[in-house]
Amino acid sequence: GQNIDQPTEMTATEGAIVQINCTYQTSGFNGLFWYQQHAGEAPTFLSYNVLDGLEEKGRFSSFLSRSKGYSYLLLKELQMKDSASYLCAVKADSWGKLQFGAGTQVVVTP
Amino acid sequence: SAVISQKPSRDICQRGTSLTIQCQVDSQVTMMFWYRQQPGQSLTLIATANQGSEATYESGFVIDKFPISRPNLTFSTLTVSNMSPEDSSIYLCSVESGQGARAQYFGPGTRLTVT
């Protein structure tokens, strides 16, 4: 079967760091995406990894290990506006369709 | 990044009726994707729409229920047919963009409630 697993919820304090893990088992692999989704809104593209290693983009970084079927999204210097659901998605073929994890709800507290 | 618009943004429909959702992109794209997000759930792909060919449906979704049109490289429609309350969801279209398709963007979504 095909599985994309991520924690259901994480809570962190404003200014802190949170790491959201994603493990996947898919029939193929052609890249991994991270999205942010605020309640009632569409997902917003955050990052894309296709090679092993770390991609840094401002306060957000994403890491990929293809051999381990593992990725994480690192959110630094947390702000209240970072409270949202974070979705991990795998592109399993070259056609572009994505398989999504269930999402991780991040709650940032003052 | 691609700019995507959808119409309508939301609708309340009666059981047994149909609704057509439009998706417009500001650039030409080969493939457009239609997803569904049921309340409290993640996104599930309904189908992939290529211009000039029949859409490809994922397991559990059929053309009679979700007919799709793709008349050109910037536009697609998804129809939700013979609706039931279980069809109440957010429907989103998406496209790949960027060199090497390193990004995929979503439209703002259509929030459908079936009564």
C-alpha cells in the first residue's frame, strides 16, 4: 500500500522551533512537497525536495532522505500566524499528481 | 508562480442537482488537477485533466459523477453531478509551475454544501 504519515498535532511557543516529520512509502518517488493551510483557505506551497538534503527558505527549511523515506519541515522563530495545518505530499510519478498526508495541526501559543 | 481563480467560491445546493466549478489559470499548462477536501480531512485527487484528451480518474471517482472538461490550456471545469450531502467538500484545482515542475499551486477552492 501507499502511506504518508505525519503527526496529528504539535504545540509550540512563539519564538521557538518546531520540526514536523513525514514518512512515506509510495510506489514511486518524484519529489516531496510541503504546504501550509490556514483554516478555510487553500493550501499554500512552501517547499519542494527531490534530492537528499536540506532546502532553506527564510524561516522555513525542508529536509529529505530518499533512502529512509523521510522528510521534515522545520519552522524557526515561530510566530502566531504560523498556526495552521502543514501538509506533506509526495509526487509518486512524473505526471504531477500528489498524494497527501493527513496534515499536522501546529498550534503556536504566546 | 501561477495565478489560479475558481468560480464559484462557494455554493449551497440541493440534493440531486449538479454544480459546475470553473478553474482559470493565468498561463498555459499541460495538466490540471482536481482535488477534494472533505471536512476535517486532507486532500484527495479526483482526476487529472489534459487538454485534448479524456480526464484520468483516480480509484473511487467516476466520470458520470465528476465529468471534467478541458477545452484549452488555461481552463477546466469539474461538474459534481446528482449531488448528495456526502459531496459537501472543498473542491480545488491545481497546476504545476516553475522550471522542472518544482512547484504546484492551488486555486482558492470552491466550498460546496449540499442540503
